[in-house]
Amino acid sequence: MTDAAHVRDAMARFNQVEGVTDSERDQAFSNIQQAAHHFAIKMKESDWHEFGSQRPKTPAHLE
């Protein structure tokens, strides 16, 4: 990743990626963690399963 914006974008879009294995997600998460550290970006997530877990659920009446 070339800059902090790229790292933030990868974090924001992580859960949008389809067609990859858990092993590939593990590797991608590790790469994002390393890049975040390099660009001094603090990550709340310590595991890729945590991406998106902070989002509020859509109320049933809006689904």
C-alpha cells in the first residue's frame, strides 16, 4: 500500500471482498496491519473477523 489513504480504504472495504478464502483474508489483514503500523494508523480491530462488527444493524422496518 502506497499511502495512509490506501490503508484506510482497504480497511473500509475489507468486508466487501467476495470469493476469497479465510487464509487469504488472514494474509490481507496482516498486510493491512503492517501498512497501518507503517503509516501510524491506529486499528481497533485485532482480527479480520472484527471488521464491520462496529456498524449498527439496519432496523427491520428499513430492510
